[in-house]
Amino acid sequence: MDTEILKVDPINPDIKLLSYCAQVIRNGGLIAFPTETVYGLGACIYIEKAVKRIYLVKNRPMDNPLIIHIANLNQLYEVVREVPRLALKLIENAWPGPLTLIFKKSDKVPYIVTGGLETVAVRMPAHPVALKLIELSDCPIAAPSANLAGKPSPTNARHVINDLYDKIEVIIDAGDTFFGVESTILNVTEDPPVLLRPGPLPLEKLKEIIGTEIIVPDFARGLYDSKIALSPGTKYRHYAPSKPLILVESRNYKDLKPIVFKIRELCNEFKSKGKKVMIIATRETYSMYEGCKTIIIGSRNNLYEVARNLYKILRMVDELDIDIAIIEGFEEKGIGLAIMNRLRKASGSKITLI
């Protein structure tokens, strides 16, 4: 299959090009498109053959649910059975945006979209290209990240091309995504609601909006996998480079010297065994790793910068001439919780705690 790559302006996209892409969706094709979080791989939720292709193209387990992307509230009421009052608060304050909500599904939604579950994940993306594509398609779009299953999610079209070229009909190239990590997922069918996956909309903001407790299971922190795929990102290993990644966590991020000392110790140990090592450091610690190959992921004073660079750098781990990467951990506050969720999963439990 010859994949078309269509460049569009992320703010003022060409409507003719998006109308063409919408026709591809209506005809049962697959489109990779940008959202504010990561690039998604979309199909019309009502064309089950197209939805099945998403799983096949990505090599994604069939019990791993997909997120339905909508452009308006009419589409929400089309795909869900009911909207709890608590969810209305979140919709009013956080949609469009990087927040996915779990509802009870309507009978219209095929089980292939929900991984066999009676619940459905829905979000309204805050990206002009995504919203216009969904609107023109006149169909809610099921879309996981546009990558091969398990790999770091794509934050630009080049990542999508590397993974899915010749496997899908169209890749829409609208440059880099804004947040760089997947949406926050909250299950509003439970009381109190349950955080299934942390993301750009932090736990602290969710609590502020709804004014109630939110349960945070350990699998949402990336400490283990859920036995059932309750939503994307809960059961299977994700976000991982093929080369080993070691995560070094600290009990106290106010003093960075112990974490730097441990990483330098690991670096020298691997180098003594003939391994090529790369350290992924912050701007605050970069100069402390003299003698070790080091790359900056961002600043601890701006964890949104770290999140935006995260997958780009995890993909670099596989592209560069190295054998192993070591990365610093981050405090689980704000988007730091999402970063640590992704890093713990990406490391495959190769974690050192100091």
C-alpha cells in the first residue's frame, strides 16, 4: 500500500485536504492524524472491518480498548448510555482537551472498539486538525496512538512514518504535538472516580474541578499492570524502546546529588563491561555527568517540557549507537505522575530506587 503523506497547517488546516481524508475514513480507510497529545490512528467506529485493521496494523492485543474521539456533544450522547453529573463538570471545564472519560457504552458502539467491555473511553481532542477531521467524517473516530504496539507513541509525523508507512492510507503531517504524552483517563462510572492513566491534565486539577476524592491505583503509577485492560495503558507494557532503559528513582528529589552519584556509578559499571551508555538527564544535572554520554530531556522547573520531549528521546535510544540508557526519575506531582507512569512501563521494571 502506498501511504499518502499530507502536510497541513496545525492551526488553519486546508479544508479540502481534510475533506479528502474524511472521505477515506468514511470509505473504511485508516488515517494517522495529530492531536494535542500524540498522533492517533483513526477509523470510523461503525466500520468494524476498519477498526479491526487498527489492531492488525499496530499488532495490538484485541482486548486493549480504543479511545473514541468526538467533535461535539451530540456524538457523545450517541456513544454512551448516560453522562453522570460529575462527568458534566469535567466536560464543561476540560473539553476539548487531553482528558478521556470512561462511560457505560451505548448499544451503537461495537465491542471491537471497547475490547469486549461494557464501558467506552471517550475524549474531545483540542487540536484544530483532529476536530475538523472528525466533524467532516460525520462519524466518531476510534483512535489509539499511531505506532506499533509497545513502542513509544509518535509525537510527529516522522515517528508515524517509521512505524506505519505502507500499512495505512494517509498520514496527516501537522508538525509536533503539544503535550507529547497521551491523555489523562478517568473512570467516571465508579464512585469515587478512578484514575486509570495519568496524563497532561494532572490529578490535582481533576480534584479541583470535581471537588471529590479520586482513587489512584498503583497500576496508574506504572508500578504494575492491571490484570484486565480497563483502558489503554493499563494492562500491557507500553512506551518502550527495544534497548534496555534503566530508571533511577529517588525518595527525595530536593537533593539531586544522590541520584546523580548512582547514575554515574551505573554508567561507569556498564562502561567497564564494554557497554555504550547514554544518560538522559535534566538541564539542572547535565554538567554533573562528565565522562558519560548525556542528553538533556528538559528542565525540572518545567515538567511539561520533559513530557513533550519524552517519547522523542525514548525513540532516539533505539536510533543511536548505544547499548543501554539510564534516565533520572521525577517527583510525582502535576504531570510528573504521567512521566513516571510512562518511564516505569518503558523500563520494564528495570528500576533502581535510592
